[in-house]
Amino acid sequence: MNDRGAAPGFEFARDEALADIPVGFLVLRGFDGTAFDPQFNEVRTAYLAELLATTTLEDVLADSRLAGYQALHAAIGRTGRQFTPSPESLFRVLFKRGAPLPSILPLVDLYNHCALGRRISIGAHDLATLTPPVRLARFAAPARFLPMGETKEITVGAGEYGYVDGAGRVLCRLECRQAEHSKLTAATREPLLVIQGHAALGIEEIAAAAAELEALVARWCGGGVRAELTLLA
């Protein structure tokens, strides 16, 4: 385990059975989405248009950085559309709808920008809704949770992996579906960003993605944010 700069007052962990999945936990203290510079939308739209003009969905899906997530799923027998990794979902939406993608929240738009560029899984939760420690866990038994934007709970199967907090609440199924209760809102002041890799997307790439996220937030949401990064290699 490689733990660098753990967030004070909040712990992060990973089951030993999942030691081959590298992950980074990035906490942004004092974040304020209301300071967002809307000029980023122009940068984002231009970048998405360039992606559409210079690559194809088939090329993207063949990239080892994306294919590695599907390999993780195949190893536990979870394949098919309902188990699409989050960065792959972003690309599928982009190539289906075209640019620009719908704007959600400033921080969501920023981390999706990073996820597309680096072809890496990034999710986010409101730290104020969580009980420590947050853990990447293998589910020994089925668990229920309400996915973001849904009205009915679904079951996470035994043998799957995902993120849970100290109260036993499911925060994310695989790197596919996040929970409704911990989602970011306009009032979020301490977001937790979870950056997950795989065998072909290691801790160096995760650290680089975290550094890019810090720079994006500093540039487009103003200064004063204190970043705390925990890396589990």
C-alpha cells in the first residue's frame, strides 16, 4: 500500500483482495462552485469537437486504458451494457449526441473533461454525506443501493467490487453507478473525487490525473482550495 498525503480526519482503505486495483482519493477542502468561470465551457466544447474530429468510438474502445476496466468486470462475470465503465459511458454519449455534452455542475464538467482526456475513471461524492472510512471493497453478500437519478434501489451482487463508507452504505457499484445520497450539489464544499485505475492504468497515471484536476479547479473555480490526496498503489 502506498499512502501519500492522506486527508486529515478522513480515512481511505481497500480490501486486500482488491490490491491489484490502484485508486486515488482526492479531497478538495473549501471548494466553491459558484466561483466557476463560464469561459471553461468554450474550452470544453472546442476540446470535445476536436475529439470527435480526430478519433472514432471504435478507436477509443480499443484503447488499453478503457479496455482495462472491461477486463476487471469480465474477471468477476459482470459484462454487458449495465456494467459499462464510467469513462466508456462518457465517450458513448459523446459520439452519440455530439458536442457539447450537457453541462451538469462545474466540478462534474471539470472532472469529466479530465476523464475523457486521460481515459480514466473519475467519480465524486460530497464528503459531508459520508462516514469514514471510505473503502474499495469486495461485496461478500448482496447489497442494496439507490443509484444517482433513480427512484428504485438496485442490488449489487456478491463478488462485485465497489465503494462503501463506514456506515456500510454503497457509494458506487464497480466504477459504473454512483449513489444518489452522496452526489455533488451546488452546495458541496468538500468534494471527494475517486480516481480508479487497473493493471494497465497505474498509480502514476492516477497521480497525474489528480494533479490535472487540482490545476483545473484552481484555474476555473478560483484559488483557496486545499487539495489532499491519498494514493493506494
